Amino acid sequence: MVPFQYCQLNKQRVFMETHMEKVSYIIGRQIGSDFVAQGIEINSEIFANAVTSAMKGEESQLSA
């Protein structure tokens, strides 16, 4: 039996069973690690909301 992989979200374990869930976690870890390596500080909650909004095709909350 292969153990499920998991991450913690809001201090609760989130089990990653599907390929998409695992890839999503890997991409998030890579982006976060790249930001740290480059000394970039962001608000991760706003970042996650912006990614979600963009993937839904919603308009930007920032004006030009």
C-alpha cells in the first residue's frame, strides 16, 4: 500500500491523491522557493487569490 501524500493547509492536513493535486503543490512550492531565493516578499493570500481569479477569467482588481 502506498501512503497518501499530504500538505498542511490552515494547520490541517490535506491529502493529495490525484496527479493534479500533487502537481499543483509542486508548482506552488517551486514558486515560493524561487521568491525566497530572489528575496521577493509577497502577501501569499493575495497572490493565491489573484491566481485563482485569473484562472477563472475574472477581471483584474487593479486598474491601469
